[in-house]
Amino acid sequence: MKLKKQKVLVFLLTVLIVFAGCAGKKRKEVNLTFLTWDRYQTPGMEAMIAAYTAKNPGISISVQTTGWDEYWTKLEAAATGNTLPDIFWMHTNELLKYAGAGILADLTHLYDDVSPGYYREHFSEVSLKNAGGIDGKIYGVPKDKDTIGLVYNKEMFDAAKVSYPDEHWTWNDLIKASRTIHKATGKYGYMAYLDDQVGYWNFVYQAGGYILNEDGTKAGFTDPGTKKAIKFYWDIQKEAFCPDQKYFAETSPGTAFFSGLGAMYFEGNWNLKQLLDNYPGMVGKWDVAVLPKCPDPVRGDGRASISNGLCYSTGARGKNLNYALEFLKFLGTKEAMIIQGESGAAIPAYAGTEQTYFTAFDKYAYRIAIEKYFDMFSYGVQSVNNKSRPVWKPKVQDEMLKLYSGKEKLETVLANMQKIVDEASAK
């Protein structure tokens, strides 16, 4: 019996020695890099990092922010050299390209230990499409969601004795108000600059047209609804109240608007907080409304607003992959989404946390009607994308410029754009 007790005592002492040795060793420090392209969202990202690292000692995460163009140049070079940052934002413009090349980690089963249906339980169909590849897999944790709204100058409307835009407005009201404001104040009305997501794509879907069919294999530029919308958008530039595209090449509509030169333009909700911060003298002088609808669409009810959303991704072969996956897992939780929303960075993608974004604007002397962006989710249209978009998008833009410059007729430009997209998609 004594021998048995002695063996037990020796065993216990050995265990204590081992644990004491482990306690004396320093925990491994892991430093993760997090690449983004919007410095106005950096505080929100850092707040989420703080919440995560507080619960995960030994992990540090540094945010690196660069400009939009530089971001994609930097990311592509890093992907080529297998030196990707540990976590990075991914945009719908580029996700299919990176996922198709095997560069992004497959996150389809990231939450299986929590719930096999986690993604569909907490994120909309549009958010999942923004984060998914053509193979049906998920390559990013949905980050946020957005819509496009109509920003308007209240003082110019008051000076011209025009009622503010509301949910009853149609294209006709947009034109009528622009003409009246221009005549009364000498300022521009609606500024229709050449852009897709915050420009003519909204009109295309309001008119019942489409840019790509549902499976992304064919364009819809020769569709009657698309033709109707692009003609309407093109005709706006012929109006005295709208600058031409040469003007916009030097001055963005946002800059013109906040310089007091124009009454209306389309803007995404992701820019609202920085606009309020950058133009404090304009607080109370401007507001937002839902987009005007097409009065006589070829199909549908005339309402649409392009809706997009970013996601968080990581490389498939990162040296810190396991740690990056754990952080990504946190970023898709309700806790993290609330932190992001309260920072005013963006509308959280996690269903039920959207209201936290709106509270970030309560501190301003005048609270713009940001809820209008949320109202448009009910008829939001996913931002158009397929794997060949990086190929056809600049070519389509060139064709549109030919139309605006008068070098080509509408029918010719539409046919050319149809061919460009169809051929690129087929390849």
C-alpha cells in the first residue's frame, strides 16, 4: 500500500513540475495584419480589434489603410508573391477573380461548430451572394450592406419654392425640380455623372432593364428597359441644369454639391459620416431621400436601388491562417457587428443590428434621414458582377463616354456594350 501511495505522490509532483515549467514560458505572440482602403472606417475596425484581443491575449492586430487604387495594386502584388495580409477587405468587383484563382480561403464551414446554417440565419441572400463564388462556396464573412440615396440641398429647394423629394417622386419630378432650381438660383439641378453603382445602373433596374442576366452569362444592354433608362440618363446631360462629363472629370458631383454649386446627386450611405464631418458648415442644409422611381417601367414597379456589400477575407495559404480564421469568425458575430455599426463605419450585414448604424448619427446637430437608405433594402438590387467584370467594365465605360461625347449613336453604343460583355463572359 505504501508503495502505491509513493507512486501517486511522485506522479502528482511530476505534473506540478511540468505545469510550473509551462507557466514560466512566455506565451507565443501572434501579430496579424489587417488591410483596408477607407480611413474613415479605421476607428470602427480598431474598436472590433480591441474587443477581440481583450479576450485573446497574445494576439495583436494592426490595421493598414491605403487608397482604393493602391489597395488593389498592393493586394494583387501580395497575392502573386504569396505575402497577403492576414485579413483584408474584399469587394464584389474582385471577389470572383480572387476566389476563382484559388487565392481566398474557403469559409463555407467557418461556423459549423456554432450552427451549420449560421450564414443563412444571420445574413441576407444579397450579402451571401456578395461573399460567394460561382462554385457556391463562401469566401468572405459578410461585413456590411448599402444602398444608394438621393442627396439634396434644402436651401436651394427653399429658394426655388420646390417641395423636398419624397417617396412619391418619379423621374419626372427629378427633371422638373432641377429645371426650376436652375432657373431660380442659377445652380445645377440633378448632377448625372457617368458611374454605374451610384449612377445609371439604378435607372436601368428602375425601368425594368438589366445589366446582366441572373446567371451572369449575358448582358442586357439591348433590352427595352435598359435602353429606356440609358436614353433618359443620357438626355439629362443635354439639360442646362446638368454639367457635362468633362466637368465631372475635374470635379466630382459630391464636391460640387458641398461647394454649393448643385442641388442633387446620388450617394452611397458609406460616405455619409465623413461628409458630415468634412462639411460641418453644411450640417442642417442638406438631407437624403429615397431614389425617384420610373413612372412607366417596361416591367416591375419602377423602384430599385443598387445594393452592395463588402466582406472580410483571408488567403488560402497564409502563415497565420488558423489565427486569421478565428478573428474572421469573431467579425461575423453580433457583438462585432454592433461595434461596427455604432462607430458609423457602415450598415452591419448581420440581420437585426442595422439600427446601431443609425445611432452613430445622433451626435450631429441636425440628423439627416439616414433611415431612407434602410427603407430601400426592400427593393435593393445586388450590384452587378460576374467573373469577367474586370475585363468588360472599363470597355463599357469607354462606350458610354462615346455616347456622351456624341461620337456614337445610342443604338450603336448599346449594341457594342452588349457584344463586349457577352464575349468577355463567354470566355
